[in-house]
Amino acid sequence: MYFDPLYIIFALPGLLLGLGAQLFLWYAYGRYSKVRAGSGLTGMQAAELLNTNENFGVSFMTTPGKLNDHFNPSSHTVNLSSDNAVNSSIANIAVVAHEFGHVQQKTQASALFAFRNFLVPTVNIGSTVGYLFILIGIGISATGLAWLGVALFSLTTVFSLLTLPIELDASRRGLNLIKEHNLIAAEQMGGARTVLTAAALTYFAGLVASLGQLLYFVMMVQGRSKD
């Protein structure tokens, strides 16, 4: 199977940023998961408090492991990793509060949040079909089909571009919820901010990786169009 060395040039920035972001996230989470939150609340207790006090009306699920927390807007469910659900630390509370930042985005009808969720099915299809169209179009010298594939694949980059400000806003909202409900001590806010900043960097790395892949595909199809 042929491998184009030029792909490394486009992929390397995203790979390096992704590796660095993951290492920083695990460092920050590991450090602040050892510091007990001032409130003494576990992640699940903090989630229940926010749900009640803010009248969010979400349901809860827990799954084994760490850092697989997410909010499902279609079922209005907050999924907490077991580590965050049962432990009480700055990191646990910060991650839970971030997910409730997403809950608040939904309940306050954030247009950007709603638009990203609307794009999810299209992006899932576009990433797979677009890649196939690019390969087939280049393989049979059908540049029109290849450019259609690039257009479909570009939706993944648009999705990544939308995701970054949404995640940053969820972290901002989460920090505000922590303050309003005294979920950690005031002097611990810096630790919570560090954990959420580390998480945000993973989304930035994802955007760079997606952009690099898109530019590589554009270069490939452009080169074939000139042949």
C-alpha cells in the first residue's frame, strides 16, 4: 500500500499538539484529583445539587473509568465516569461542573450549541462518505467526485471549529456554577481552571488535526486536477 510522506507534514502538528494536550490533561487531572474539594461533595453529589438548585431536570448515568463524562442533549442525560461520581476532589468537581455548563447551554437555548448538535448526523455521514468519495474520485480521475468528497469531509473541520468555543463556554459556565454553589473553596478555583484549560487544549488539538487532514486532501485533489 502506498504511503504519501507529505501526509506527515500535514498531520504532524495535530499529532504533536494532541499528544501534548493529552499529557497535560492527565497531569492536571492527576494532580488535582488528589486535592479534596473544599465542599467535601463527591462528583455525583455536586451534580445532584446543581440539578436541583438550577432546576435542570436532567437524568444521570455512570460508566466505569475516568474522563468519559458527557452530556447527551437528546436524552437530557449527564453521563458521569465512576471516578468523578464517587470521589471528592477539585478535578472531579471541575469535570462535573463542565458538563453542567453544557446543560445550561441547552436550557438557555445557546444557538451555537444547538447548531452543533444539529450538524452531528450530517458530520458523521460526511466524514465517512467524503473520505470514500475522495479516494474513489482520485482513483478513477473523477475530480468532481473528489471535490465533493472534500466538501463533505470539510464538515468535520467546521464541526471542530464550532466545538472549541462551545467547550470554552461550557468551562466558563462550569466555573461560574462552582462559585455560585460553593462546590470548592475559593482558593481552589485556580486548580479547577487548570483542569478545564487542559481539557480545552484537547479540542484545539483536534481542530488543528482536522484542518491538517483537510488541507492534505485539498492538495491531493488539486494536484490530480492539474494532471
